[in-house]
Amino acid sequence: MSEATTAAKANSSVHEDAVGLWSWITTVDHKRIGIMYFLTSFFFLFVGGFEALLIRIQLMRPENAFISAETYNQMFTMHGTTMVFLVAMPMAVAFFNYLVPLQIGARDVAFPRLNALSYWIFLFGGLYLNSSFLFGAAPNTSWVGYANLTSLQFTPGRNVEFWIIGLSILGVSSILGGVNFITTIINLRAPGMKLMRMPLFSWMTLVTSFLLITALPVIAVALIILGFDRFFGANFFEVTAGGDPILWQHLFWLFGHPEVYILILPAFGIISDVIPTFSKKPLFGYPVVVYAGILIGFIGWGVWSHHMFTVGLGPIADSFFVASTMIIAIPTGIKIFNWLATMWGGALRFPTPMLFAVGLVAVFTVGGLSGVMHASAPVDLQQHDSYFVVAHFHYVLVGGALMGLFSGVYFWFPKVTGRMMNETIGKWHFWTTLIGFNLTFFPMHFSGLFGMPRRTWTYLAELNLETWNQLSTVGAFIFGAASLLLMWNLFYSWRKGEKASANPWGAATLEWSLPSPPRHYNFPALPTVRSREPLWDDTERQEVEAVTHAEPAEEPHMPSPSFWPVVLAFGVALTWILLMTHTWWMPLLGLALVAVAVFGWAFQPAYR
Amino acid sequence: MASLSACGQEYLQSTINPVTDYGEATHRLYVQVFWWTMLILAVVWALLAFILIRFREKPGQGRPKPVHGHMGLEIAWTLLPALIVVAIVIPTIQAVFQIQRPPEGDVLVVEVTGKRYWWSFHFPELGVTTANELHLPVGRPVSLRLESGDVIHSFWVPQIGGKRDVNPVVMVPEGREPKRNWMHFTIKEEGVFWGQCAEFCGEAHSLMGIRVVAQSEEEFQAWVDDWKTPAPTAAAPQVEESGGPGTPTSVSGSTSAGGGSPAQQDSPAGMAPPEDPLVARGRDVFFRESYCVLCHAIEGTPAAGIIGPNLTRFGGRTTLAAGMLPNTEENLIAWITDPRGVKPGAQMPGAQYTVTYEGQTFPPLNLNDEQIRALAAYLSSMR
């Protein structure tokens, strides 16, 4: 660490980003962390997709035995767990990371190292969870892991332990991320960037982050007490000892329903930025859309037992949750109407990001409305745990969350890489996705209505469900192929895409005032914002761009890289994982590593 | 076989073809909610289609007028959906209370126990216990009392009505009634209605079937009477009910030696045509050569196990392995030989392998092919 090298490093950092693998491992740059989040979750998307295809092959014929019942149970459990915890959540977090500081006018997130820590914990948690396949012990009690099936008595073996520990590790990551983004958005907005001037995506990030830090602890509690039952012989869910398995369902869904909004609100945020851009109109009813999002976040806490209408909570509880669930449909509807009103009277263009945004509006509505159907408790008694519900939540989570994320990928790719994504492949991707998606999931409404329960390895030929299942299987393969198009498009456009200008779409928000890709310090100096659409007002745009396109007057005050986050993340993961040894002192080894890493972290200067 | 008696319905587990008052109540509500949602979907899609066509950017078009919002519209699209919500919530809550209200009158109570991976049905007032195929009379109110013997299951026969979870019974302070779920309905037409477990319960969850056999009062009564009269072949012919499990061996010897006619001398009650020697041999296997009686019960015999399905009048059932296979001797032989090969995860020990059930290890049945064939003949003979 001679002064000369330090100075050279500092000097180079202004003009070009550090390169090489080590610079990525030690990075605390929110943009690089965002890219790593994206690539990791994109990888897991294909893992989860592969599991889905195995499920679909198995169900293509009645009484099929393409994979065994046990393998099937592992596949649907890991498909759900992967898609929720390793794809939809972290892919949204990728967007939070990359975009929020750029949208609100900040140089980085509030806690850059903590941000790196979140990523590495997520990566280790995801790898650990999937390592269970190597031991033939992948979790096999479904993504909701209902007690008392998860007890040692009824599911011996390590499967459930992989699940408990894997999700616990991932939960730590999510909570840290939530804390970081709340602090960032509350504290690091550029001058003039009032809350009610923030782009909708940043708003939904804020709401989602609050849900993260409040909902994840609930599942953490549930997992920990389940862990106590399994590891230490506690009896929280053990019926013969006075425990109650229904407690698990309350805890799980008290987390699980806000989780649904954790998954969908970022997508709503994305298309609330995309639709105005391609309508050349500001978002219609901005404050109403914001409040609707906040309201969804709040009411989302009061609806969990609509997942439990069959449990037998009694008519009074059922009625309460019918009413609260119906109420939450109203703000969701308000958002849809405001998106429509934004497009009304606009000058609509349809490049790929807009296609996916419009696709979301069309398709998510179907999922929302089937949700209204089973919000009616007696109706739900038929639909619950049938393929009708499988259809419903795939319309919401694929047609809603994933389509929104895809829209965001096409929209912000030029910002991230400096190149446009290929529009021809993009359009092919959109249309094959739309067809494949609907062909997969629309028939599931019928297989459900005609009596196919979910989480079933096979079905008897006499039930006549073969045709509907075959349609779904064909659709799933089209959908899978469509996703390969996206992979190809990302790779191709990253290498060969047309060069992108700073604001290729003519969008309104602050991130588009920066060069594509942005410099590592984002803003040479902080711009002053005077409206919600700073780039759509000519004078304001010139003022902002005068700041954002300038060379920094002095060395930007940026956090220095650190390898401690990756060490600490490994320590945190290791502590949990060593619980698998069932030896009380083994986790202490992990804790020792945690202690070393925290010490090193604390004494390493955060800034050069 | 009996599955085909439900002919005319393409979908045996259709949720939209109810045959009970309960099923009809939820179905009426479904239809109502369905049309409301279709109305909303039509409005949203029509608007969207119109917008996408009408407001495409035209060449040379400038920036459209920046409209920031409209309070009247916001109120309208808050209130209108709110009204629709109210229109759905009111009948919903009425139905919520209606379907959970216990029926009045001459109610037939059935205690349903879900176990991995089969169903036990006990009629307390009739003293009848059967498995997987639930016989019920048409026109009489029925209340199912649902309880699990292990993990959570869910009782779902779609044509009867919506599912209800089958929870393990949680301990309660003394003097309080333990909480159990109930399902109330009156069946309106005869038929065989298919169903299955609807809450993931483990490896063989997908093959935990239910058949509800809805019969006229008379047929149902006949079935009950049948159940209560031991099948002619259930116990050894000349052994009275008091006979212990030790006696049957000698009987099997005498019948098989006698061939056709000598059986007549063994039937003082005038009940038996000459007994098939294979059946007698199978009975011997059941009671003496393996440990079937540890888990299974047969009315009118010393077998009184409660771990596995009650096998009284087993031959009269249409299916075996919880609705999975037609009840033929061939299938039964396959099942006894290798239950897990037939139904992965099944909890019955195989002829040659061990299973661990609720923490307890059960050794192999230790039967050879000849014994299994005889056993199948015996079980099938009890029609």
C-alpha cells in the first residue's frame, strides 16, 4: 500500500472502472452488485425452469413414471422455492440495486458493503440449497412446508433440514437488503427529489423493502422453531406433545402473503415507469398509484388466512378474510385503470419493453380476477390446492412479476451495457413467451376445475385430465424455448448490440440523464430536481445534464472495495450449514469466522 | 369397474357438477362470482384493445397533452369496483355461514380418519368401519367428522362439495372438546363419486383416493347389514365366533382334503357351498403365517388391528390401494407382493421388505407366491 499505488488507483478510478475477477468479488458498487444479482437469479431461472419441465413431462400422461414420486416431490418443492427465493426476489433486488441510486440521484446505496454482503449471502444460500441435489436430499415437502409433515417422524432424512437452513440464510440476505434500500431512499435523494417526485419504481422499492424487513422475520421465526423441533426435539408442531401444526400455517402465510406483494410490487413499479415513457405522457394519477401501492403493502398484512379457508378456522374468521381479501383487489384495480388512463390519449410506441408492460396489464388482470374468485371462501373450497390455484398464481407471478421484470430488462439494458437489445429477437421473445405462457397456464384452470389437485405426482387415466395436461406441457416447452431466446438476446446484444445513447427511449427520469453505461461514481455532482419528469422539461433537462454529463471537478468520494463482505457472508452461511452436523460446537467454527470477518470489516477504512 | 357406473360424466372429479346441497351452494356462488369477474375482464380488455389501436403514435405526431390525473375518474374506478366487491362479499358471507351450519334431523355421522395414504370411515351409530369406499344413503343429511391419524390431509370429493382439511387432533385442556372439522351435506343422486386427498401429505399423496358410493336408503341398509354379517368365508366354517385364532389350521386341513362335497357337513347354519381350498389356505396365511392381523380387522373374526384399513367384506370393494387399482385378484397379488412398487410410499410392508411406519419398523410379510395367491383368494372371497 505505498502512497504511489494508492494514488494511481484513485486516479484510475475516476477515468475507468477497475477490471478483473477480483474487482468484482470485492466490489461494493451498487451497479456491479445489481449485475451480479441479475446474472445469478437468471441462472436460477433456468434451474427452476428445468425443474418445471421435468414436472410437465411427468404429468404429460396419466399414471406416468418418467420420474419417481420422490423425485417429483423434490422437483415441485425446489421449483417453487427456487422461483420465489432465488429468481423473483433477487431479480427484483437486481433492479433495486442498479436503479434506485440512479433514479433518486445518489452515488451509491447507504451501506455499500452491506449491499455486497447481501449478495454473497444470497449466492451462498442459493448454492447450498441446490447442493441438496448432490446428496439426493432436496427438500420434498413443498415450498410451503406444512407442519407436521416436516417433522422428523414423517419426513426423516436431511431434505427438510436443507430447506430450513437454506431459507434461513436467504432470509438474512433479504432483510439486510431491505434495511439498505429503506435507508438509501429516505436519506440519499438528490436535492429537490421529494418523495412525491420519485420515479414509481423507486417508490415500489421502498414499499417492498418495508415488506422485506417486516415479513422475512416472520418466516425466520417459523423456520427457527421448526428447526428447534427437528434439531433439539422441541414440540411446537408436535401434536402428541400439545403442539399445533396449524400454527405453522399462520406463521408461514403471515409471511407468505406479504411475500406475494414483495414479488409483484417491483414489477408494478417497473411498468409504471415504462408505460409513461412509451406513451409520451406522465403517469396518470401519480399520487393515487403511489398510495395504492402503499395500501397494498399494508392490507397485504391482513389477508393471510385466505390461504387457509379449508383449514376450518370457523365462519367468523373466514368472513373477515373474505372481506379483507376483496378489499385488496380495489387498489390493485386502481393501478390497472391508471395504467390504462396513462396510455389513453398518448402516442404509443411498442418496442419490446412496452410489449411486456402491456402484456402484463392484459395477463395479470386474468390472475387478479381468478384471485377474486377464490377470495370467496366457499368457492375457494373447491379451487384451493387444485390446478385452478396453480393457474392463478402463475398468472400473477409469471404473467405479472416475471413479465414486469422482462420489461425492465429490455428497458434498462441499454443503460446498463451501453447497447440496445436486439428488437427482432425481442419481439420473437415476447410473442413466444405470451403464447407459451398462456398455453401452459390457461389449461390449468380447466384441469383444476375438473378435479386435479396440485402437488400430485400422477393422476388416474379415468379422470380424463390428459388433454389439459398435454396442452400445458406443450406450452411449457414453448415457454422454455422462449426463455432461451432471451438468453441469446442478452448475450448477443451485450456483444454486438447497437450503441445506445444516454436516453434512447426518451424517458423522463433521472437515470436517463447519465451516460450509458453510467460511470462508477454515477453523478459527478448531484443535480437539482424540480419535477417528476426532469428530462421532459427542456430547461430542467439542460440544467440536469449540465451536471450529469460533466467531468467530476474532484475525485468523487467513493467507498473502497472490500473482500470482507464475501468472507463474512461465507461465515454466516457456514454457521447455519454446520448445524447439519448435529454437533453443538460445529456452528461455533462458523461463528469464529464471522467474528474474524466482522473485526476485519470494522477496521478496514470504508473510504479511501 | 364401478368407476364406469358414473358414465355420462366426462370428468369424474368435476367441481362444477355438484350432487349435494353443499356442492350446489358453493357452485351457485361460483357462477355468480365468475360472471362478475368476466364482466370486469371484458371491460379491461376492451379498453386495452381500444387504447392499443386508437392511440398508436402517428407519423409526425408531437408530444401528447400531459394529463396528470383526474380526481373524478379516480373516485369512479375506486367506487365501482368497491360496489362489485360488496355484491360479491354479501352472498359469500351468507354462504360461509350456511355451509358450516350443522344440519338438523336424522343426521348420519361418519368419522373420517385420513392416514398416509388411505381413508378410514367409521359409522359410530351403526358400528360399521370401512376403508376408502364410503357408502352413503341418498337424501339423508350426512355429517363427516374429519380427523387425521398422522399429517394434515384434505377430504375432497368435488361432486360432493369443496374440500375440508383433515387435521390431526390437537390436545386441549381437560373438559374441552377437541377441535375437529366437519363437512355437512345431503346427497341428491345415486352414483359413485370420485375424490382424493388434496393436501400434500407425502410420497403417495397423489394416490390417496376416495370413492363415495351414494345409494338408495334400502341399498345402503343392505350394505350395512352385509357388513355386520360376517362373510361366509371370513372365519373358518365350523368355528363359532368364540373360536380363537389358534383353531383355523385344522380346518384348512380338513377342507382341502375333502375336495367338493365334504364341506356340506361343515355347514350347520346351512350357509356354505363347498369352500374353495385356496380360500381356506389363504385364511390360514392371513391368521397364522404372517402378521396381517396386527394391522387389519375383519368383522366376525379375531382380526382387530386398527393400524391399516379394515378389510371386512373386502371382496365387495371396487378398488384397492385407496382407489388406485380395480379390485381384481391379479392386482391384489401385485399389491401384497410389492406395495411400494405398485404405489410408491405405501406404508404396508412388502412380502420381502421392511417398512418403517410412524417410527416403528415392520418386518417383511415373509410370504411366497403360493401364499400370496391364497391370501388374495381369501380376501377376494369376502364379498
